[in-house]
Amino acid sequence: MTNREKEILELISKNPMISQKEVANILGISRSSVAVHITNLMKKGYILGKGYIVKTKPYITVVGGANVDIIGFPYNKIVMKDSNPGKTSISLGGVGRNIGENLARLGIDTRLITVLGKDTYGKLIMEEGSKIGLNMSDSLVISDEQTSTYLGILDEGGDMTLAVSSMDIFEKMTISFIEEKRDLIENSILCIVDTNINIKTLEYMVTNFKVDFFLDTVSTSKAKKVKDIIGYFHTIKPNKLEAEMLSGIEINNEEDLKRASYYFINKGVKRVFISLGEKGVYYTDGKVERHFASPKVKVANATGAGDAFFAGLAYSYFNDFSIDKTLAFSTGASIITLENENTINPNISPEKIEKKIKEMGIC
């Protein structure tokens, strides 16, 4: 924030209904200059809406992928290299967007910074964000690019068999673009990033911006991007394969889990959550250690469970939960999602998660 912006923000804070002309007269500058500074303050998240309402409500920023998911559900066991009877669905996805939607549905003021094409899918993603209260006004929209698309095929049990993702558009999120969002990001309680975005931009963010960064590794191949900068993240949630790749330690037992986790702690990571699928989650911050078991669940769609769990981690940090409550709440969020056919359960809420935790005895 510039000194002039600070002066204008202070005047608006004292009198939210002050006119641009009045601000100009007080500071001895033109009204048009005041308008430009106010526009910049709105872009940076210091002012929300008309009337110059100063934003004091805490929020979370997400910088990551947004795309359209096309998912195939077979009726029977998958037969490779053949046409399989089943059904398909089209929904909105992308790791960053999914986490952002979950957080918005949980009642958190969430800002999603992503890259979209100026096409039908991009418009759909923006419109849906507006409906659910996910603020995407700081996202980059490019006229000559196509919005990212993800094509996934599930097996008869609801787990992913294979997928193809077309996400080259995220390379357009440049360092100069993200630098424009510095104030917005640094003023958030935490910033979630995923590995869909350009590695140079991601590296620039975590090494220059002062905020707690939460990393979603997305996949083994994409997680390779962050191997050399892993110590800059406050919280990470790799799965077993991603943790092995990033640490160089093969995980076969509890001792291996501890060694891999401490590899990250020694690099500078503050909190490590290693997802173990049906075996739950292993956690350590270098002082406290937990292996949180996951109850058996009837899976309708496993695609979005990890995103819901991650949203649970962010929600818990935002609300200053203990680590035990964090693990329980995040697991409850993932279970509610696993039991729903959609990638994101549209009925997810803190109340429903708390109810699920009690029903399943998760503690």
C-alpha cells in the first residue's frame, strides 16, 4: 500500500460516506486521482463495494486451478480399451476452486485467484462463484485462451481409474500479475496454493510474500515443482506417494512416516499432514505427533475428498482449533464429501460436519 493510499484509507475509515471530492480537497489532489487510488484499494481488498465500506472481516486467499470436470461413472467393473456402459456428469472443479468453494460453503470469506478463458466454461465458473459467495474478482480472464478442463474416469467403487487434464492456461499467471495481488494475499489469514500454477510464480510468492502458505500438492507429477522450495510452506498435505517423492524416503511403516515428516519439518515446514487413504492421516509439527484413523465409509465419489479435507484444515486454522479438533473436523469434511456423488457436497456446513463427527465417533 502506498503512502497516498494509506492517507485515503484513513479518511474513509473515519467517514465511510465521504465523497471523492471531499477527499481530494483534504489532500490537495484532483478528484480523478482519488478515484484511481480508491480503485486500487478495492482491488487490493482494503475496501469492499460502494460506499467505501472498509473491509475488516478476516478472509482466506486461494491461488490455484479452476476448471470444468467431466467425470465418467461405469455401472460395472472397468474394461480397459473398450466402451463401458455408465453415466457422465459435468461439474466445476480445479483443486484451488474446489477448496475455495468448500470454504465459501463453510462460511469463510474466500478470495480465489485463478486463470480463466473468456469462454462459456469461464463464464460458468465466474457465475457459480458469485452464487455461492466465492469472490473471484481478482482472477485473470484471457480472451484468446480456453478454460482448463479435467476428464476423469472412476471405477465401480468410485475411485479414480485415470484422468486427462488440459491446464496449460495456468502458465499465464505471471510474476507481474501476482505482484499486483501482493497486498490482497498478505492481508489474508492464510493463503492456499496448489501446484497447478506456474512454478516461477509460485516460487516468487512463497519467497517474497509474508503470509502463512498452505500447499496442496495436487498430484505426484505436479508436486515435483515444489521439491526445492518445500521449506517455505507453513502447512503441507501430501499423500503417501507425494511424500515419498518429495522426501526421497520410502514409506512402509510408522517409523518411515515419522522420518519423512521430519524431513519436511527440518526443511522449515511448520505442519505436516500425510494422507494415507483408508488408513487415515499422519500428522506432526515436530513436537506433537498423531496417526488419526479414518472410519469406514460408503464411497459415492472419492474425487473431492482431499479438497474437502484441505478446506477443513484451513477452516480449522482460521478458527484456531486444536490439532485434535482439526483432524476430526477435516476428516468429517472429507467423509461428508465421500458420501455424496458430487465432487463437492452442496450441503456441506460446519453444523453437518460436527454432526457427522459425533455420529461416527471421530475424535
